[in-house]
Amino acid sequence: MGTRIAHAELRKKVMSAGEAAAKINPGDNVGMSGFTGAGYPKEVPVALAQRIREATADGESFRVGVWTGASTAPELDGALAEADGVDLRLPYQSDPVTRSKINAGTMDYIDAHLSHVAPLVWEGFFGKLDVAVIEVTGVTEEGSLIPASSIGNNKTWIDQADKVILEVNEWQSLDLDGMHDIYYGTALPPRRRPVMMTSPADRIGEPHLRVDPDKVVAIVETNSPDRNTAFKPLDADSKAIAGHLLDFLMHEVKVGRVPKELLPLQSGVGNIANAVLAGLLDAPFENLTSYTEVIQDGMIDLIDAGKVSVASATAFSLSPEYAERMNNEAAKYRKNIILRAQEISNHPELIRRLGVIATNGLIEADIYGNVNSTHIMGSRMQNGIGGSGDFARNAYLSCFVTPSVAKGGAISAIVPFVSHVDHTEHDTHVIVTEQGLADLRGLAPRKRARVIIDKCAHPDYRPMLEEYFERAQKVANGMHTPHDLALAHSWHRKFLAEGTMR
Amino acid sequence: MGTRIAHAELRKKVMSAGEAAAKINPGDNVGMSGFTGAGYPKEVPVALAQRIREATADGESFRVGVWTGASTAPELDGALAEADGVDLRLPYQSDPVTRSKINAGTMDYIDAHLSHVAPLVWEGFFGKLDVAVIEVTGVTEEGSLIPASSIGNNKTWIDQADKVILEVNEWQSLDLDGMHDIYYGTALPPRRRPVMMTSPADRIGEPHLRVDPDKVVAIVETNSPDRNTAFKPLDADSKAIAGHLLDFLMHEVKVGRVPKELLPLQSGVGNIANAVLAGLLDAPFENLTSYTEVIQDGMIDLIDAGKVSVASATAFSLSPEYAERMNNEAAKYRKNIILRAQEISNHPELIRRLGVIATNGLIEADIYGNVNSTHIMGSRMQNGIGGSGDFARNAYLSCFVTPSVAKGGAISAIVPFVSHVDHTEHDTHVIVTEQGLADLRGLAPRKRARVIIDKCAHPDYRPMLEEYFERAQKVANGMHTPHDLALAHSWHRKFLAEGTMR
């Protein structure tokens, strides 16, 4: 016990998860670690959920605000949502129970740009943070914290909370020590200074998280793996999408608009992103870099193959197999991988300066290039915008990728008018489906519509889109972005009524 | 003749506007100076329009691409649009003839974030720039250019064009010399560096524009005032909006979320923005600064009153009376006013770092806080997004202001579902109408709807919005952002059919 807690005073604060959870009060805002299923606390949230259930059974009201880095896992979001213990959740989630509570209207959810969360908290715009619950790999002799498999908002939570609860997870590899880069140069305006980074390889901070030992009210020792989900085997659609995107990048290099070693790559979470990374293994690019949110399996392969020299992110999002490898070989990967706080991994200043090539998924895009990343049929929250806005808005090249249909063809990813907008026409350079790639740069809206319908729409839906576009041009009150508002959402309404857009 | 052209070789290139316009060929992309009616070329566009009309009369096709800083004037946008000479226009306009061509579908228009335009051109994403036509105040002995009443994209146009045509306008005051700050530190990635500015008062560049004299193919001497439009007298609505906003800022200072000297102020163009500035004259704030796009009359008053120490912008947008004063007293204002290139005045890196308090107008907002800044009833382009996205996304506080109704009450500025989205729910902190102020920070969507309806909607429309919101919660497929897609745009459809949303 306490073998990973080298600081004597802090070692005295080891207790059970139940005892630690007792430090959290009804109505507290709790900042938890965790980003895409990596580095979230494994036991205190479960114990807190138990407390909440007991209080509820006694007729007491016990709910908390839960702030994280991004998505977590069943032991955190799932457990607390099942106990009906979450009043407000921010800024990103992907948990089925949480999602169903949000869409039942029983849990408030604020979907924020991931780069905005820490600043908004410093500014006091979300209210007071009461408790931080942070998973770490260990505690040094000096009392600083060796971060785990994600950083997310941990620095901010530790800084802003009155009380800090630590989970020291033995499953996390001690060899991660040295991989992290925690930047302590942030400030509130008017004292903000330039973030002096000019390459994804730059280290601008320190390897450990600072904490005031007096604020630490509990330490819980755990030994549990992250929620690491296996990637699906690459399917034909993902490979086709990756192929179109890589062909496009090769063309951009050829015409001199992109350097031959490309520019730092960002890719969203998921199978298509992983397919793009897999495609890069065989593509004729060398000395690549990455400035992104999460390190997925495909990135590890690219590092192993010597294709990627450095990858900067805020978290891992690996399959169980790759996570085990990372735990065993973290010492080796430390020279190639840098994990940063998410206000830095997603910082508009840095994304624009580095000239990131961004690739993000979407739920639907419309014929003019507006993108919905979050809502099913306009009302129902799926996961959240995550960092896609940080990257899409500030990228050198902003690409969105999606299969052209979903639900066995019942839903078209290309629609007349998106049912919710997360990324506007101003922020979309390229849309890719398995059908093809629409390069929207330099095109006015009606020309964008032409290209999106021709290149990206599924053949089953292409004639329907043509028909909408033709009709819109006949009835609209202006020809800049012609719409027929009576039919703009008719596809979504049909799906809701009949289960298909066809 | 030539008195303002101190460079001997360049003085030899003086010619008539007609001769200069002959240097522009059909199909050329032409980068013109001009931002909100300041510093645009006065004679060459008119001569070019004449050439185009003659060519068209001869059965020839003669159209060009017109790239500017932002809006210009009848002598530029109006003349060229009337001659049907513009194939593609970017990135912002407010000219009635241009607008009607865009909405007739005979002129392509790309509505881009103003901070994105120069980088997109450097990156080659809009194609080749052939000619620059730039108004300046004078030419120095060394051949550098004293800028006029706007900078906009002039640096980029001069840099990127094969040929440069200058208009030296004697109306522009020589005392402007020294007011400008042209930053030459930009580069393409991976060679981009931090922009080392930490206060709106910082000068990081040079006072003059560089030009390769060999690229200058013509100089035209002019003597014409800018299109300076008088502001309307402050009406009750504008004063009420300004009052709500200033009360809010005082409250934010009181609770410690905003420093007592506020933070650098940005305000959009127009009468409400000017009313806010007027309100600041009597508000208990001192040592204010501004980091914005344009200097309006109200800003001059604030400088005169000693309330604002420094205002940074990319252009003037003054009434004729104030423009004359500026021309007479520019030497005096040089210590208070800095004009920069628009990729700097609107730079996300700088807006975020400085912590700008942004205030922008809108066409409509919906009950969840999505904002339409550009399209009338979904299809018809009004002006363009301008810099509102640069500021709203990156601001410390992002405020939108609007009267609650337009067209004598026939249009509600608060609608169930905006007919176009320029700013998403993620980027809207505060909405203000003459009815009141909705503070959306920290609120999930349904709570935002409650506040927007209660505080901002006009009483005539409040019951209709309540009804929509209640109905949406009954029929929606999810309670995160409940919508009834059958009725979401019914207000717009009613207006189009009947001329009123009532």
C-alpha cells in the first residue's frame, strides 16, 4: 500500500473509495479526470453513486455537477447517471445511460468547445468548482503528481477546486513519467501571454501536475484498466474514405499547396479516423507529425513504422491490445508522444499557427457545407462537439469524413438542410464520403451544392437532393443559398415518421 | 501632379484611371483596398466598369473576381456590379447593387471570416491574384506606401498580385502617416511564429506598406472623400440595448469576473454599436481600450473624453463630420489609434489572448442561442459574416445585440429555429434586445430557451415562442434541444407568404 505515493504526508491520506466519496456533498460541482475513456477515476465515482443511491432511498436529494475532460466510462458517467446523481454534465460524453438521461430531459448538458472549457472555468462563467477527482500514475517525493493516460482538464480542476481527491492507479505505467507536458503559463486577460510553441514537438511545460498538498483530502489506490475499446476491422467504406482523402493530400502536395511532409495531422476519434491513419502507413509521406486530441492505434503503427516522428495529444484512446503495449513500452514512446492539457492540445492559437490538417467525423452535412456533429434529427444529443470546432475553424485544411448513409441506408448523411449546425459553411473546406471527395474551397454556395451532391451523396439519395436543389432555386427568396423552407427538414420529418429518409 | 509621390521612378507611372484600368484583363482576380467604406480606390474601378461595359457592348465577355477587405462603396462595388463585371466577390459587401446580383444568382459570393481571407489567399485556396488596386495616402522617397483610412487586406494584395495599381488620394490626410502598424511577420506553416502582442497598444510592425516598385504598373492621382455615412440619431431601442449591456458589464465587474477597466472592446459596425460607445461616455469605466475592426464616431468621442486610451482597428468608419475632423487632427489621434492589417485586427490568437469583449449585431437568433448574421429568411444574403465569427468564437465575452423586432414588428429577431446559422449555440454568451439581456453562460439548451424568450423576445411574439417551445418538448425525439421540425421554419414561411410572422 502506498508504494506509488512517495510523499509522506500525502501517504497518510490514503483511504477507501467510500470514505473519499463522503467528502463530496450534494450540490457540489465535481471536476473529474478522463478523456475518451483514458485516465478517469475508477472507484470514487462508483462509491459516490452508491452514496447518492442511499441518500435518494432516504428521501434526500443528492445530485452533483460533473465536469470532465471529455467522455469517460461506465464506472464514471454510467454509474452516476444510473444513480440519477448528475444535475449538469459538461463538456462531452459518449455514455449510453448519460445520453438517455440528457435526451429524457432529466440531466442538463452543456456542449462546449473543448478548448473553451478551462478558460470559461477560470473566468468563473460556470460557477465554483468544489471538488476535483483525478486519476494519476503516482505521487512524487515532492508531492507533485505523475499524470496518467490523459491530461484533459486535470490541471484546471486541481487548480480551481477547494478539495482534491486523487486516485493512484497501479495499472497506469510508471514509464509514462516524462511523456506529459503541463503548461503553467496560462493566465486571465489582460495578463495572457503568447504560447511559445512552433512545432508539435516543442515541450513548453513540466512533466508533473502541481498540487497544494493541503487541498488533497483523500487518496484512493486502485488497479484497473482504462476503458479501451477495440477498433472495428477496417471496412470497405472507411478504406474508400481514407483513400479519397489521401489522394487529395497527394494532389495538394503535387500542386504545392501543402508541404511534402504534410502539416501536423489532427483526426477525430473513431474507426474512419483510424482508417485514415492506416492508409498513411502505405502512403508516400515521411516525417509526419500530429497535433491532435487523442492517440489511437493507427498513430502507434505510424510511429513504429517511422512515418510519424512526434504526436501531440491530450489522451490515449487505444484498443486493449495497444494499451497493454503502451503500458509495457511507454519508455520507448516517450520521445515520440507528448500529452498536454486540453486547453493547449486544442488551442486555436496553436492550431492556426501550426497549420493543422484537421479530419473530423460528422452526423450530417447539408448541400451548402454546414455540418451537424451532435444532434440526431435536430433534437437528440448524440455525444457532443468535442474539439471538432477548435480544429475545423482554425485548421489549414478542414476536412469532414462520413459514410454517405447510416442505418442501412435509411439515413442520408447529406441532407437539404442540417437539423442542427455545429460547423458553418465558413469552416468546411472538404467533405469526404466513400462516394468521393468534395473540395469546397473557393466555391460560392450553389457551386458547393453541385459538388457535394455529385461527389458525396449516395446514389440512392442523389436524385432526391437534385430535386430539392432544383426546387429550392425556383421558390427561394434569394439565390445565394436557395432553400425551400417548407421542405428543408422534410427528410428528417420523414425519418421520424417512417423510419427512413427514402 | 505627383506631389505625394516622392519616389522618382514611381512618379513616372502616373496615368489616367482609364489607362490604369486597361492593365486589368478579363478573368483577372483583382484585390482592391477598402474596408467599411474607407480607403477604397475611387477611380480605377469606375474606369474598369466603363471598359467592361464597352467590351460587353462589343459582344465580348469581361468579368473579374473582386477581392476586398470588406464593404466598399458605390464607386467600386456599385459600379462594377452595375456593369455586370463581377464573376466572384469576396469576402464581405454591403452594396445594394452587388447584393441584388448575388441574390439574383448572377454573381458568385464567398462569405468568409475576415481573419481567414489573407491566409486562404497565401495558401492558394482561392486561386491566383492577378492585380492589386490599392488606395494610399502617398509614396515615400524610398518607394514605400503611406496607407490611407483602412488597411484591410492591402498588404496581402500587394504581396500576392503580379501587378499593382496605386491610387494616391489627396483627400486622405498626410497626418495619418505613423498611425498604421503593418506586421510583416506572417508566414505559411510550418514557419508561422507567435504574434508577439499582449496589449491593443502594442506596435509590432512598420508604418508603411512595402511594394516592389517593378510590380507597380500604374499610379492614379485622385482627390475624393471616403463613403462616410452619418450615423442615425440614437433611438430609444439602441439606447435601451446599450443600457442593458452596460448594466451587465457593471455587474460583471462587481462580481469580479471582469476587471474594472473592462477588457479590450470590440463592437460591430452600425448604430447599436455606436449607441453602446455613446453609453460608455457616461458609464463609470476608465482606462478603456479597444481591439476591433473599425473606429466609429463613438470611439472618437471616448478618446476625446479620455475614457479610451488606445483603439486598434483595421479601418475608420466615420460620419462625414468626424472624417473631416480626423483628416484635420490625425496627428493628434496617432497616439490613440492604431490601424492594422485585418489578419491581425481579427486574429483568433490575439482576440483570445487579449480577452476581447465582443458585441455584434445579428439578423435573428433562435431560442437556443444560434445566430444568423447573414441570410434573410434562409436564402437571401444581406451583407456577410464579416469579422463577427472571429470575435464571437474567441472572445472573453461574446455578446449579440439586436432590436427584438424588424419591419415595424412584422419580423421577430427571436425565432424558433434560425433560417441560417453563422454562430452556433457554443459561441453565444449573451443576447441583448431592447427588452432585456439573456445571460446564457452555464445554461443547458432548454434553460437558454427560457431566458431568451423571457428576456429578449418582443411581447407580441413571446406567447408564440412559448407555444412553440411547449409543443417542441411534446413532440421532439430528444429533450436536449427540443424542436418540432414541421414548425421550426413556419415563422419564416409565414413571412414569405404573408409579409408578417405574426
